[in-house]
Amino acid sequence: MSMDRRTFLRNSACGVAAMAAVWPGRRWFPPDVSGAATTNSRPNILVVMVDQMRDPQWFPEQSQLDTLLPNMARLRTGAVNFTNHYAAATACTPSRACMLTGLYTHQHFCIITEGSHLHPDFPTWGDYLRQFGYATHWFGKWHLSEDCDGAAPPYTYLEPYGFATYTCPDPHGAPGQGLDTDDDIARQFATWLGNATAPAQPWCATVSFVNPHDIMFYPRFTQHISGEDNPPSVFTELPPNFETPTQLASRSKPALQRELVEVANRQFGLMRHSGPGYADEWVKMLDTYLQLHQYVDAQIGAVLDALDANPAVRDNTVVIFTCDHGDFCGSHGLRGKGGA
């Protein structure tokens, strides 16, 4: 059955449940327009995106996870959940380009994160929604083009991609950046939403957080960051599909998997696969990863609270929660992302 974009958006609005400041030197730049619509026949769309959050297939039981991550539970329990899905790419920039354009990496040419920029001639969901009368805004991590350089008003930097309201500089995911910036990103959205003074056009706002991306830099960098160096103990054992490099080789796994082990050890610090106490190092990594989930969960809650503070807006807003890609997190003895 064929379906045009207008029909898709209308059906999505009906089928998906309506779930429900800055560090020194970092500012956000709202364009000179009115704030969020208070009433409109068409739904507003709030996209909440996190970075590097994998499917929790061997995390704690759901009941315990809901206690640890109450705001993600708040989304999950009031929503339509899509559990059979795959990332189109396994690194930040390529995956985000896939999500925004609906194209594969060989079509939009963002193959790797470093040095890849999405060409503005590729239309994004911001471009499409603007055609249907939506105001489109982006808060937080972008990581798809050059950062703002001050040559033009910062809020115009994403105009070629179909969005206004730009967080500048772009929190692209340096060590500890999620812990440093995610609360600012939540405040930016809440401030914008609270500026609504009169009904306006429907809007689509993307709130793009960094965490749990900070796990990328475990252990070399996280061990020096207060708040990421000593996580609460939750996990007690390795993932059931953990493998050592020797096991990977004996099972005829691709050589790339063993190479990923070596690359991660060089870039982000040694993680042993044998010897006394090696398993404890991986378990602590899992605990750190879950702690980063808890940090961003609190900011997701701040976004949802801001929406709940205006019932007229909340009741006419579809919330979409997603992530750009996941993390190996010990599966097959790997960590990080990419190479899959």
C-alpha cells in the first residue's frame, strides 16, 4: 500500500502514544519567533534522542531497570514500543545522517564519524515537516556538519538542514561531555517551551542528549572524571556472550573483531580478557554504562516535566524516544561501537 508523507505523519500521530543556561562558553541561539504552540489541530512532535544506548537484553530485570531509570520507564509504559529494529549504521555521524534523511550510508556518503559532513542538499525530516507547516527546532548534539564559527547568527547554522535553534558549540561527544552538557540541553528545551505566549504553528523539536555516549572513553578518560569514576555496583557477572580474542579466533570469527579489541585498548585504555580480576574490570564498565543511563534519564525527566507543565501542549504532542546506535558493552569481548 502506498502512503504519502502527509498520511504517514497523520497516522503516526494517531498510532504512537503521546508519552509522556549552559556550561561556560556554550550558548543556545533561539531564532526570533514565538515559542511552542499551545493549541493546534495537528500534533506537535517531540523527538528525544540519546547517544550510544544499546538494547538492554542482558541488563537487570525490567522491574529493577524501571526503578533505576524511572523516566525511561515513564516513556515505555505509556507508549507503543518498537522492539524489532536495527541501526542503519553503528557510529554517530553515519547513523544520524541515516535517521535524518532515510538514506543508507552509501547514499548520503557519511561513512565515518571523523571528517564526515552531511551535505545540506539531502532533505531531512526538518525539511519535510516544514513543507507541511511545522516549525522545526534542534537542541543539543548535532554532529553532522561544521560547528558554528561566528560568521553568521548561530541560530541560522542548521537552516540549510531544515532546523532552527542551535546549541553552540556543538556538544559532539568529547570525554565527559554528556555529564557536562545534558542538563543544559534539557534547560534549553524547557526555556523555549515555556516561552509560548499564543497559539502558533505546530512544531517538531528534537532534544538530542549526549549520554550514555561517555562510556566510549572508558576507562582511560572516565577514571579521571568525577561522577564517572566510581559507579554504584549493579552488575555481578559478564555478559553471557562474552568471548576472549582467543575464543574469537578459534570460532572463526571475523578478524575485524579481534582488531577492534586492539584498537579500543590503544585508544581508550587496556581492558584485559584474562588473568586475576579481569572480569571485575568489565563488570565495572557495565556499572559505569548504567550510571550514564541514569544521568541522562534524569534529563529526560526534565524534558517530560516541562511538557507536563503545559497540559494543552502536552495533550497535543507526540513523543518519540530513540537512539542513534548502541554499544558492544562486552558482547563478544568487545566495547564501543563501529565495525559491525
